[in-house]
Amino acid sequence: MILDQLILTKSKAKETSYKEVKSSEKPIRSVVKALSWRLIGTLDTLIVSYVFTGEIGIATSIASIDFVTKMILYFFHERIWNIVKWGK
């Protein structure tokens, strides 16, 4: 009796947690969050670069390069983590 309840509870928990995880956040929300975070990071880089260089042109160049390179690095970071089976 106790064993049956334990097994049923675990199987229901697995079903529930899978459904909750699957429907917890839509992909478009993740994309918007990633872009908004990248914009915050780029603004930070722009401000810090301006403080150090004193030139908005150079600071903008640094921030632009930072934005592009980190988006590319993030893409490959995600692809690599997609291969890793740990935690799935």
C-alpha cells in the first residue's frame, strides 16, 4: 500500500514537473530576456569604455564589438550545453 502510493506519487510528480517545465516559459520570452540582458550589458560596456577613453566614438565601437562577439559566444555556449547530458 505505501509502496503503491510512493510509486504513484513519483510518477505523477514526474508528469507534473515535466509539463510545468515545458510550459513555464515560452521561447519568445527567453529571446526577449536574452536581448534585454545583452542591451544592459552593452550599455554597461559603453559607459565603462567612455569613462576610460573619454571618447564616445571609441566607446561606441567597443560596445558594438562587445555586443556582436558576446552574441556569437553565447550561441556556441548554448550549442555546447545542448550536447551535455548532465542535468537533462
